[in-house]
Amino acid sequence: MVYGHIPASLGNLSRLESLDLSVNNFSSLVPSSFHQIGNLSVNLQYLSLGGNHLSGIVSPTIGNLRNLYFLDLHSSHLRSATLEWLGELIYLEFLNLLDNSFAGTIAPSIGNISYLVHLSLAENALTGHLPRTLGNLTELVLLDLSYNDLDGDIPSSLGNLSQLRRLHLSNNKFRGIGL
């Protein structure tokens, strides 16, 4: 197990394609150098920082890591004023933000992530209605939005998710199915 802060110097590894620092005792957020368009953002495709003691706000500039296909920040006490940055990560196949403190609504831009197979936003503080654009994620096999504060109707566009095998919407405030 590794302790302390994630060194900003990792942002200088211009050929780095995969970074897995999960399940350690890091206590700081991802250094801002990771989010800048430049060295790291050009090649980084896999980022796993889940299961650490990170806290604080995830900067929307994480959307600059445009080549990511795997992002795991689960169980890390993170929050963000908006999740709009997710729509910038159009090559994501795996997204796990389970068990954090993300708040606000799920932005319609999430429908831009057409390669997404695994989407978990469970156990956060998300509010508002589900965007109809979730129905654009036709490659989804798992959709877990349980244990949030989502409300309104479940959009009928979820019926477009023909590959879906697991759908978890429990412990929200949904009313029914929207037309």
C-alpha cells in the first residue's frame, strides 16, 4: 500500500498509456498536471484511482483526457459541481464513479459516450431527471444509478439499450415510465 500524495511529476510521463494507483492510501486529488492538454492527456487511455482516500473537487478539465477508455474513481470521497465533463470523454467504455459525493444532475452530454459498456454513478448525491440521451448508449451492458436522489419519470429511451444486462435504479425517487 502506498501513502501520501500523487506526485505531480507523473504528469510529465508523456508516453504513459495506463495508470493504476487504485486501492492505496493516497490522500490528495489527481494533480492538475494530469488534466492539462499536453503531455499526459495525449496518450493516457486507462486511469484507475478508485479505493483511495482522495477528497475534494474533480476539475472539469479531466475532460481533457480525451483518449481515456477506462476511468475508475470509485470510493474516493470526490465531488464535482457538474458532471458535464463526462460528455467530453467520448471514447470511454468503462466509467465507475460509485460511492463518492458527486452532486447535481446527469448532463445530457452523457449520451455522447457511445462506446460506454459499464456506467456506474451509484451511491452519490445526484438529483433531477434522467436525460433521454441515456438511450443513446446502445452498447451499455451495466447501468447502475442506485442510491442517489434522482426523480421524475424513467425515460422510455432506456428501451433502446438492447445490450443491457444489469439495470440498477433502486433507492431513488422515480415516479414511472415517461413517454
